[in-house]
Amino acid sequence: MRSFGLRLLILLACFFIGASIAHAGLFSSGSENKINTTKEKNVQRKKTLEQKQSWGNKKTSTSSTKISKEEKQAIESAKEITSGFHITVTVPISTVIVPAVVDLEQHGKLALFRNCKVFSQQRTLANFLKFEQDGVIDLIAKQYYESMAAQGGAVQCASCVSYAKCLVQYGAVLAQATINLVNDLNSLERSGIVKIKKITDKNNQTVLVVKGISFETLKNMFEAEIIRAAKTRSGYFFNLIKGVKLTGNTIRLQHNMQGFLIKSNGHSIYVLVPRECKIDGMPWMSTEAFGGVTFNVQISRGWSYKNALDQLKASSTLKEKAEQVEKFAEYLKSRGMAKEYAALLKKATELLEDGKVNFDPQDLIH
């Protein structure tokens, strides 16, 4: 009996030990499964993250490549304009001046050009004397004025005197602007912005050869100089007309109704319509000369910095800076700062063509 009890005790002990081992084994196996599952999830999560990052990098890389190609194409297009083959032409300086004046007459804020419109409106003596209106001619008045013109007779014409005043002022402003522009070009050459040289052509005419800026830039420089001259009214040519005071409304018709003469304050002003003028016999305004100053200029046509900046604006990374440059250039022109205008355009365009945008346009003119 005692032996049976002992055996039973041993069997129960073995059962509990086995159960404990089995329980311990079951627990250990469950932990391993849980740990392995967690590891697998972590690995999967890591793979997923790596895939996302890889996709993101590819997207960024693709985007960068796209921007790079866009920028490269814009820069190449701009360089084709500024550094490519250019056609040069030799023209009278008036070819540069007249478009600048027309701009000021049509869009400018200066009263002289806005009111006179010497170049943008064609005039005849019939307009001034008002014997022709909208194509209808007053024959009696026409014959009267023709008769007076044949003998150099005096007539009253307030609009004629006003127009003569316009021509006198135009001559002074444009001649002074011309001299100032030449001084600007010399200064820009010393700074390395442009290259200029003076030659004499086969007709013994002076030709100023300008390289490094376009026809349009030179025209805009001239416009800036006109603004400065008109506002400051200082310089040699303004001193010449200080004593010229046109008063009254009396004129003397000349040369079969082609021109008229005004005498005032000891000076004689002769106007040949539409836009020629002499002061005391000295050429003052003509088709090609202003204040008696005339020369030819050789300049590149068919391109401009504006065209180059338009190409650079096709790049999303360069557009904002290109627009800033354009805006500041227009500001400089409106302030009569011709030399600074040209320097800004050249320097800024070159920087943008190198893909550089971290600059302040104002720093380029100092």
C-alpha cells in the first residue's frame, strides 16, 4: 500500500513536471512567434519606408532634372541672343534719337514732348494758318497767304510761334542728350561694359562704332538722357538759347508757304515745316542733326537684352529675378540714369545666363 502510494506520488510528480515543461515550452514558442512576427513587421515597415524614400528621391531627382533642363534651355536661348551673330548697321544718330523721342511724345510724362509732338504728328502751314480743315480748303484764305508768302509779308499765327518754341527747345534737349550719351559710352568703355571706337568713313563722316549693347539698349539710353536733359536743363546747348525769347504772334511767311520767319529779342528764328529750324542762320533742328551735332553710329540690330530676359523668364528658377531686373531697369531709365541702365542690363543678364539669382539688381550699378 505504501509502495502504491509512493508510485502514485511519483507519477503525479512526473505529470506536474511534464506539464510545467510543456507549459514552459508553449510559452517560449509563443514568445518566439510574437517576436518573429514583430521582426517581420518591422522589416516590412522598413522596406515600405525605403521604397517610399526611394520613390521620393526618384521624384525629386526627376523634378530637379526637369528644372535643370528648363533652366538650361532658357539660358541657351538667352545666350544665342546676346552672344550670337549680330547684324551691324551704320546709321545717323537721328535713327536712334527719333524712336526715343516718339516714345516720349506718346507715353512720356514730360510736358515738352507730350504737348509738342514734333515727330509723331505731321504738320503743314495749312494746319497752322487754318485755311485747310479736314481736307476742305478755304481758297480765298489760301490765295491771301500765298500772296503774303511771295513778298515775305507779316501775318498773325500764334500756333506758328508756339511751334517754333517747340523746335528751339527740342534742339537744345536733343543736342545736350547726344553729348551726354557719348560721355556715357566713354565711361562705360572704361568700365568694360561696352567697346567703342571712332572711325571716319569713305564720305569723311565720323562713325562711332559701339559693341556690347544693342540698338534697342542704345535707344533706351538716349531716352533716359533726353529725360535728364529736359529736367535739368543744364549744359552748353541750354546756354546757347538763354537769350532766345519768342514773344508775340507775328510771323513772316517765306518760300512759297514752306516756312516762316520770327524775329524777337534780337534773334531770328527760321522754321521750315515740318520740323527744321535755324537760329540766327545756324542749323538747330533738321532731319539728322540737333543743335548742329551730327554723326553716324554703327550698332547691332535684331537683338536686345529685353529679348534675352524674356527667354530667361521661361525658367521658373530665373523668372522672378529677370522680372526684377526689368523693373529696376525701367526705373533707372525713367530717372534719366542712362549709364546705370546699360550697366545693369549687361551685368544682370550675364549673371542670369550663369544661372545665378542671388544678387540685388541695385548692387550692380555701384
